[in-house]
Amino acid sequence: MRIANQLKERVFCILPDLPGHGANTNLPFEPPLHFDMLNQDLLSLLDSLAIRQTHLVGYSMGGRAALYFAVHHPDRVASLILESASPGLTDPDERRARAGEDDRRANAIRTEGVEAFVEQWYDLPLFRSLRALPDVLAQIIAQRKANHPAWIAKVISDLSPGRQPPVWDQVPRLDMPVLLVAGSLDKKYVALGEQIAAHIPRARLAIVPEAGHTVHLEQPEKFVHLLQNFLSAADTIPNL
């Protein structure tokens, strides 16, 4: 919300909740979640608002969903901004391992509760740089603990990177401007960003100093500045 508030003077910002997040927990629980369903939900939202094209921004899982949407519906995406996101895992063994790991995480939430999971999740090396911002980290943890445990378990399992269809072979066909954002302390996603940028004709990679996996939280002003400059340079329309 903080990022959207700084952009709202220039663009109309829409912040949809992914299934199981925020207020979006009124969906039927039994059907499996999958990325084609996320695509359809976003299409329906854009159609209901009469938005022909949008500047699409996504972080982490939201970035995976945004990229998946862009490769399947490129005509609806004016530009694409991906923060700490991946086109997916291609190696079958890696996919099975990650799906199994996420299933175990989901089972831990069901048996031990979401609070224990959140504490363990943000203790991962991926989020080490957030420890330098204890107030921000505490706020994030409090927000995550407020999520619905059964839905979070379902999201982690069903939308695992081990179950998402990879789109590496499709990203070279993207012809809209693409901004990839990674924190300099997040070596994995810096390297991944370099790989993705090499596959997309109009992509550029922005590496933000003194930030890890959550650039928008660790360096919000720099993140907003990147978005503003990118949107100014892109063929912009007033929707985000």
C-alpha cells in the first residue's frame, strides 16, 4: 500500500489479493489452486474494470503469477515489472524436491499453526537482510500471522514453484518493456535476473544496493524511483 500511495498521483493503482491472501478467502476451498486460474481471475478483473492493458507489477509469488499472465496474455500487458521473481523450475528432480518441501511446510502449518511457520519462514537466509530493519520485520511477521492458516497452507502447497509450469521457453516472445528488480544482497535473484534479462528483448535489470529479497520494503524510495522512471520511459497508459 505504501508503494501504491506514492504512485497514485501518476497512475491508477489496483492491488488485488491473491487467493488465500487478505480478504480473498471466500473462494471454494476444495478445488486445487493453479496458475491458469490466477490468469482467469486477473482477466476477469481487468474486463470488469474495462481495462484493455495494464502495467503489471509482481513480487515473489506475485511476480511468478504476473510473468505467467504476461506470457499467456501479452496483449493485456503494457509493461511488466518483476521483483525477485522466477520463470520457474525446469529440472524434474528440483521440481519434485521443491513440491515436497512446500508440502511439508503446508503440513507444518496445519499441525503447528501459522505463527510458528511465519517465524521459521522469516528466519530463512533469503530474508536475512530484513534483520537490519527490526521494525519492518516485526510488522511483516504480524501481518503474515494474521493470515488464514488453512488457506496459507493450501497456497504454499498448490502454488509451489515445484508445481507451477515453467515459462523459460516463452519469455523470449515477450515484446513489452520489462523491468527486473533484485536486491544486491540477494545473490540468487541477481543471477536469476541476469538470466531472465538475457532472454527478453526489451528487459533491463535493476540491482538495488543494500537490499535483499524484499527490495520494496528494504529500499522503498529507491523502488518507487525505479518504477516511476520505468513507467515514464515505457509507452504508458494510466493503469497499474
